[in-house]
Amino acid sequence: MAPSAYLLTNCAACAAPLAHDAPRCVRCRSRYCDATCQQDHWRRGHKQICKKIHRGGDAERYHANKKYKEAVAVAVEKCAEDAKGQTCYICTKGVFQRTNEGLVRMCACRGTAGFAHVSCLAEQAKILVAEAVENNLDDKVYQARWDRWSTCSLCEQEYRGVVAHALGWACWKTYCDNVFGRVALNRLATSMMKDERWEEGLLVHQSQLAKLRTEFPVNQEGVIDVLNNLKECYEKLGRTDAAIATSREIYCEKGQFYGNSHRSTLLAAGKLAADLVHHRHLHEAKELLSNLYDLQKVGDDVDEFHLKELYAMTLHDFHFYGYDDYREDLRKALEILEELVETSIRVHGEDHVMTESLWDLLWQVRDEQLDWSIDDLTPETRLAYHYDGKYEYSADSEEDADTAATTTSYISETSDFENA
Ligand SMILES: [Zn+2]
Ligand SMILES: [Zn+2]
Ligand SMILES: [Zn+2]
Ligand SMILES: [Zn+2]
């Protein structure tokens, strides 16, 4: 059986998302939820176009061809001004008489160089790849041949925007129903990103994910790449919850693939944590960062640094919720920041921007803590506030706390701690 193509992921009749083994029209291979949808579609007019779709290859190829033509038209239109009076460097013609296909150029070529028909670029790429496959050329050459689908052979720069998009569809229509379907779908997906087609990109990436997971489940790195692209699409579309859900998925996949304490997993965790904090999912952020914190040793690594800083910030923000252990949160934030400041001074120096921003945060937390209770101060903080042990307060009574607050403001006015 030919590898199944997954771009048509919705029922042709009712547009509901489909399972990968959804039934198909026997002739044109359009896909449906079930027999009811299929019969309904047939009566509503599929009967009239089924043969036409079948002659165009099958439903997947028919769809790819249609999208390709639309994409070429858009690309040609956009390049029209630039390409006026030029000729194709492959076939040496201008506009094709029969198809009326104009020229495009969106790479780093200048002057009269680099203009071509999308169909000529596609044909050339197809021939070069076929030749590499037939002669079993080595990996590097093979890869370079595939790059003809996305890179100009003259200036060696990647095609941009609408031209990249048109070549993406050209590639997919060429291989959608054979063994290169997965590679071609990947090219199409990349082209969506280059042309900033986030909504359409979602569909392609989701298809790609389904295809990878069923046909090539061991390629977890591939899955992670696709998830990263998916996340970018969600972000660009402002679909925050879906973006965060994808972030969780990436972290989870990396944990399974590399192990929880692997650098790459920690990076994914850091990204997830940053997303969570940014969108104020502080409960989850705190829990995640707390687990990560336990996983790590004190290091000079910048990424660990950011994770810890993020943890301290989260604890600080979280304590405003006033849960039972809010004091503990603040104390933990202080402990982390004091350690980070010390490390930062040692590694980067006193005046480094990172040291300074950590200092700022540390003072913010210290101030906050003073507001809550003198009793929560760590010995280091007491020193920083010029406590020498004579001012031992207990926050057991309201009265003591009041005294503490008064004395504190007195100290802060007269001491030079702000220059510390
Ligand atoms: Zn349906
Ligand atoms: Zn049909
Ligand atoms: Zn040409
Ligand atoms: Zn070029």
C-alpha cells in the first residue's frame, strides 16, 4: 500500500477532523468520517466531480495541485514588477504562452540573474532528486539535491515568502503519494513558516505530526521539531492556551527522549516555565520550577541561571496570593537570589548587567519581606540591613511586628544600604 497522505485531515462532507484510518471514496480517495458523510457528500455533488478528482491523481493530489496553482499565481503577481522583461534562467523564456505562467525571484540574486518559473525550478529539483536516488548518491549530495526545493542554485540563499510557499506546494504535489511524502510534507510545513501562513501552517504541522507518529514513531526529534513549529503558529495567532499546551508537550517529549536532567530537556522546561510565568499560570510555574530546582546543582551555566532567576521571580510573584506558605516562598526566593548574586559577582563581576538585575530583584524581595515580617530575614539579609544581633525581634505579637516596622524604616533612612 502506498504511504497514506495526511494533509486532507478533515471530512470532505462535514469538515470534522478525521482519524488516520478514516474511510475513503474508492475512486478518488476523498476522506470521510463514515458512510453517512460519504453518501451525503455524494448526493450533494461529489458524484459530478469524483471522476475529475480521480483523473487528477486522487483527492490528495488534486488538492495539492489546486493549492500549487493558487500559490504560483500569488507568487507571480507579487514578483511581476520585478520580473518585467526578464527571462527564466532555466528555460530561457519569459511568460509561458500556454499556461501564462510568469517569472518569480525571491532570493539574493541581483540584476537580471535568478528569475525563473516556479514550474521550471520544481522540475529541476525533481530531476536532481530523482537522479540522486537512482544513483544512490551519498547523503551530503542527496541532501543538497533536496535543498533545490527551497534554495536558489545561483546565489545559494533560501527562497523567501510567497516563492518559498509556492515551491512548498510544488514539492508536496510532486511527492504526496509516494515514499517521499513525509519529507515533502516537511518542506511544505517549512514553507508555511517562511511565508508566515500561521493558520494554514497549523493544519500542515498537525498533519505532519500525525504522519510522523504513525509512520515513523521512533523519530522523536522530528516530532519535537514539528511541535516547536506548531507552537510558533499558535503564538503568532495569539492562541495562548494552545501554545502553552504545546510547550508542555515539547517538555514531556524531551523528557522521554533525552531524560529529565538533560540540558535540552531543561531548556524546554525553562521555555515552558517562562511561558507559564508570562501568562500568569503561577501555580504550575512554581511547581515546575521547584522540581527543576531540585534537579540542579549550583552552576555557572547561563541557562541554569535564568531558570533560577525565573524561580525566584515566580516565588516572589506567587507570595502575593497569600497562601499559607507564602513566607516560605519569599524565604526561598531570597535564598536563591542571594546565591545567584554571589555566583554572578564571581563569574561576571559586580558591574555586570546580570549582577545588577539580580541585585534589583534581591532588594525587591528583601523589601517585600520586611513588609511581612522581620522574623523571616535570613542572616545574610540581616547583615545587609546592618543588623548586628542587637535587634532580635519576634513577630509573635502585633506589637513586636509594629516595633519592627518602625525600626526598619528608621534604619533604611539612616543607613547606606541602597548603595550596597
Ligand atoms: Zn463527516
Ligand atoms: Zn470520489
Ligand atoms: Zn522557465
Ligand atoms: Zn538566487
